[in-house]
Amino acid sequence: MSKLEEFKQNIKGRIITVIGIGISNLPLIKYLAGLEAGEIHACDRRTREKLGDIAAELEALGVTLHLGEDYLSFLTGDIIFRTPGLRYDVPELNAARERGAWVTSEMEVFCDICPAHKIAVTGSDGKTTTTTLIYKMLTEAGYKTWLGGNIGNPLLADTEKMSADDMVILELSSFQLHTMQTSPEIAVVTNLSPNHLDYHKDYQEYIDAKKNIFLHQGTDGVVVLNKDNADSVPLIDEAKGKVRLFSRKSKADVYLDGDVIKRGDTEVLNINDIKIPGMHNVENYMTAIAAVEGLVPDDIIVKIAKEFGGVEHRIELVRTLDGVRYYNSSIDSSPNRTINTLRVFPEKVIMISGGKDKGIPYDEVGPAIAEYVKTLILIGATSDKIQEALDKEVKKTGKGKDVEVIRALTYEDAVNTARAKASSGDVVLLSPASTSFDMLNNFMERGNLFKELVNNLQEKQQ
């Protein structure tokens, strides 16, 4: 019996509860409803009104809903699927385990029963672009590929369509990896820096969660690590399988030699052929090249580099209006991401920044703002932290004292202010350095709102 068939047998007659009716769990609930489970319950903090048509759709499938602020008080059943954003050790889940319930997640079950080859990517920055590059390279090389995790579609319901020759490429967050008990054949850690400290108890717990991407490999596993990242280097000694290092500063398995990315002594890619801008994207290509070694011919890697224009919400050119270029980089949910984005532009920019505080330090963004920003428009909960980081740099070095800082209450106000301050040749950049959860549901919603506001701007009358 395959692991998939074993899972389906275990589901029969069981009472199942799914926590969260979001992007990843909605397809899961529908899939489970098609199996021979005894009962299916779905819990969500949102009210029936906010769920809209989804509530009636699920009830039509026989799903019992538990909605509202006390949604966790309804946890029942033999199997509980938690949403990734809910910590595994909240009292309600601990109580469920004590009474014998199996607490898991869609991604944990998928990784356990998936029959295909798996490549998974995690890290503090660059996950989505690197995952997309690996997916595009493998697809162009002729593999039947599946994209999932934080990018693409939830894959558990597609498991029955997969074969042992297929390739699954996953982007995995620390939330998804926190309780993971399996690891893919090829694991990738792009880099590590403090992140999601509003969720994790401390930085070490965050790192420990990330390590699950490779800790359960055997000796035949492969882990790709960043030789230039201080917090990634100690992971080398914990790998059970083969380690492939990449570096743009020194020789490694994949490294940068002048303008050429090399694998050993073989020239793979001239960085001037990479369509998406920024040295951080050079690192993303090195990461992907290390991951697909032996799977993808070098000419396909070059082809992808010349053609791939980037992922939505990542330094995405929205439009040019009256000579002003508007860029959406809503994915920049940490100071480090914003710093990397700012380095892409040769000119000083007008930047809209701010959002929810993840409990991480903002000091390092101050020098970058002082060097790369001429007008800073702050919005959201981290406005004071970002302002303090700039003020600290001004006091320490005198740099950045000419940066104009403006506060905005809404994104419409921020975009209109940026438009008023911009002249032909300027760049207006959305780079929040924070999550969106103080005002919006996710970075995609934030980026789409910014694009809508920018696209609604009218040309100035001559």
C-alpha cells in the first residue's frame, strides 16, 4: 500500500478538524470532504459575514463551521490540521494532543505521502525568486513539475496525479517547517537573518525551525547553503548528506568569478545575461544553479536568465508616468529585503515604507535610507522604528540629514504624496521593510493596492 492509500485509509470514519479557512487550507478542506471521513469541522477567527460565499460552499459539502474569536474552543476529533500561522504549542493544541488527537498540517502530510522527487527552499530572503527559478529551469529541461508551499497551489489534493518521476518544488516558511518530520532530497537555505520574531520565541527557535528542511535527510540528501552568510555556515556541520556551498565572495561549489557564475571550473552564466536587476538576484541564481546541478543543462540556465522578468511584487515596474517610474516591492517584509532592493537603484528614490512590527531590529535600515533615499514616506505601525533608525544614522555619521520624512495615514495618501514630490527621472518605490498585517491581509494585497492606486493616477496637464 502506498503512503497515499495508507493516509486515505486512516481518514475513513475519522473526525477531522481544520484550523483556518485560508489560501492553503480551503483546497485541503474540499479534498478531505471528498474522502470517506466521519465528520469534518473547519475553524476560523473570521465571522460568517467576512467569509462570505465560502461559508455556504463548505456547508454544502457537509463541513461544520466554527467561527469567531473563540474558534479554537471548538477543537475536536481524531485529526487536527493546524494553519501554519498558528503556533504548534498553543494551549488548545496541547490539550488536543493530550487527549490523543494527531495534530499535523497540510504540508506535513503532503511531504510524507508525496511520491515525487522534492526540492524545497527556505531562508530569510530570496525564497520565492529562487523557488521560481528552480521550477522554471526544471520545467524547461522537460520534467513534469509541481510548484507549491508558499507559492503556487496547495498540493495535497494533487498527490494522486503525481508519479515517482515528477519534480515537486516547494517554498517553505519557518511556520511550515517548525514541526516538520521529513526533509526533501534537495534542501535549500538561501540565507538566515532575524525574522518573524513576533511568532518565534527567539532567533534560535527561528533557525531551528529552518533547519528541519534538511535535518531529516539521509546520507544521500543534498543541502545548499550560503557560504557568505554567517548564520548559515554552522549548519554545514549538521548536514547528514552532501553540502553544496555558493558564494559571491570566495571560491565555493558555485561562486562568482568577476562577471561569471562558475560551478567548479565550468563557466555557467554571465551575470550580465540576468534580466532581473540586483546583486541579490545574482545570489538567487547561484542558489538555483547549485540546487539543479546534474538535473538541468547550462544552456537552459542561460535561457531562463535572459527571459525571466521576475516575480510579481518584487521590484516590479508598475508604470512610468510623467517620466517617473513606480516600482512595487511589497514582498520586502523585512529591513534586509528593503536594503537589498534599495541597492538596485543608482539614483536616490522616493520610498513608501512601514507596516506591522515583527519584533526584529531596524537599526541596519537607517544607513541604507540615508544613502539611497531622498524622500521617505512612512505609513503603518513601524513608522517610528524606521524613523528612529534614520535619526540614529544622522546622529552617528551626519548622513541622511537631507532625507525628507513624511507621514501618511493611508496608502492613497502615500501614493498621492509620492506623486506630488516626484519629478521626471525619479523613482517611487514601495518597499515596506515590514509585514502588511497592521492594515492588509498579506503582501500581495498590499502590492495590488499600490498598483491600483498608481495605475489610477492621471497624467499631469501640460
